Amino acid sequence: KAGVTQTPRYLIKTRGQQVTLSCSPISGHRSVSWYQQTPGQGLQFLFEYFSETQRNKGNFPGRFSGRQFSNSRSEMNVSTLELGDSALYLCASSLILAVNEQFFGPGTRLTVL
Amino acid sequence: DQQVKQNSPSLSVQEGRISILNCDYTNSMFDYFLWYKKYPAEGPTFLISISSIKDKNEDGRFTVFLNKSAKHLSLHIVPSQPGDSAVYFCAASANSGGSNYKLTFGKGTLLTVNP
């Protein structure tokens, strides 16, 4: 069974640009969560989608948005990039309603210059 | 305000000895706690969890202890092996981990097990 895949794995952007990251969950998983990992803040929850609906949202500005498609694939978008947005963005998917059943992808490393 | 704290950024132990990783939390609504392990260039992998109705959960070489009154949990690895070298994240959630997918993570502890 294939794991959670994230594309691209690495990305370099400049300030002011926008970026879209993609996550394909494990087959059959309907919940997708996004996290941001930085050295200073650790792993921080961005948002969670289930059946194309955003159910939970973390404390991030409106520049961070996401969506989920009918096939459970998810995208997150960051507009007007800032230097501080440089981070590893992790996606996790799950099948049943339990937080310990979240399976993480390898992440997308975003560098903002 | 960091609700889950791992105060030791790193820990080094000898192979075969015990590794103890600590985690403190401030939010009294947290009732489900997890430990994740992360290797470089990979996403975190679930290791072990504990509900607030328990004070201990064991899985092979890994045991998690929870002290609710102190708002403290620890992960014990016995015996430690070089393959355990990784970053360990403590995480917590409210609502008994049922339908609440929002995990609050600590900043992680880098464990190095020396042969």
C-alpha cells in the first residue's frame, strides 16, 4: 500500500510569490491534515480536511489556505510569501477517527528567498 | 505560548542503556498524548500513545508514563539501540483523540544512541 505522497519535495520561491503544495493521502483515507515544521516553532497544525470540508484550523494568517478534492487529495496554498514561511510542510492522512492513526508524508521543503 | 514543551533539545545515551525523553504540557484540556519518531527526510512516525485515564502504556521496548497532576509525560526506551537515533516529538490532543485531529506538538528532542 502506497504511503502519503507530497509534491514537490523541494521548492524555492521569492518573497511575494504564491505557492501550491499537493498531498495525496493513503488510498481510502478521507482525512488530511497539514502541519508546518520550523526549527524555532516545531510542528504546528495548519488545518484539517475531511470529505472536502475544513473541520479544524490552526492559528495561521489568511495567506494560508487549503482545499480537498473529491478523491481526498489535498492542496495547500500560501500567498504573498514571507521569509518566515520557509519551513517543512507536512501532510498527514487518516482513515478512522483517531489521532494516533495519522500517517505522515515526507514533507515539502519550502525555501523563501 | 507553547502548550507542549520538550525542554531538552538533545539527549545522548549508550547502546543498551535506558533513554528517557521528557515532555510537559500546560493545557489541562489535553487528554490524549502521543509520541512520534522522525528520521531526516521522512515524516513523523507514530510510536506510542496514552490516554489520560491511564498512567502507563507499554509496547515492547517503549513505555510512556503520564503524571497528570504534574502535567508531565515521559518516554522510556529500554534497551536503547543505535537505530533509535532520531528526533522524538511529544504531541497532545483534546477530546480523547476521538474526532479531534488537531495535534499540538513539542519542538522535539534529538536522541543519539552511541554504539
